Amino acid sequence: MKNVKDLEKEFSPSAWSRRFEKDQELLDNHKKVVKDGTTQARELLKCELDVPYGPGRRSKLDIYGTDQPSDAPIFVIFHGGYWQLEEYTKEVGSYGTLPLVRAGCRVIAADYEMCPEVTLTELVELAHKMLHLHPQLCCTNWCLHP
């Protein structure tokens, strides 16, 4: 098994990317690309934003492709952010939405509470609740069931 330092490097592109000389340049570029992609999706697609699915201030989701047929496939995105990075939210983590909706999917981008305000177990429970209880996930011919 690899040690923690090696694993951290594998999951941290700023540690191995050759496209930028400094880690901060890579991170700044990434933030710009993902923010611009999400902004473009919000401008070009029919969407419903900030739909609550839980009691927390961040327990909200965005639904893209609201004009898709009721039996359209549904693609759910839980943004990255190590469950702790406040700056990575659905507002920047929905950058891949545009091609998915153009391919015929409805996309649901979920935000969630961050650690340490909640435990990882609570995050999983919130995700489960969102997937099983939110009415936008139920369509004419398909529905998630617990």
C-alpha cells in the first residue's frame, strides 16, 4: 500500500502537472476554467437553481435541462472539494453540464454541507436523501427507490 504522501500527490494535479511552473498558476487556471464553464451552462441552458433538498444552508441543487423530456436520462454531479474546501461548490463544479444536456440528459448538480460542520456519514445520508426524495428525480418512466 502506498503511503499518504504518495497518495496525496496522485490526487493533487498541482503536484505533478507540467503545464504550469507554479502550483498557484495551475490552481488559478483550474478555478477560471470551471467557473467559466458553469457560468456558460447557466446562461445557455434552461435551469432551476438553488432548489433545497435538506435543512442546511448548502443543501441545495441546480437542475439543468429542465426543458428535456420527462424520460431523459439524469446525470447527478456531486462537486469535488474534499468535503472541506468552501470555494468548490456547485456554482463552480457544474462546468461539464453543457455537453451532457446537449446530449439529451437532465443534469442535477448537488451542493452539500462541508466538514467539520457535518460528519462524512452525515454527508452520505444527505446524498442518499437527495437521490431518493427529491421530486425532480422522479420522471414519467423512471424513479429512484430506496
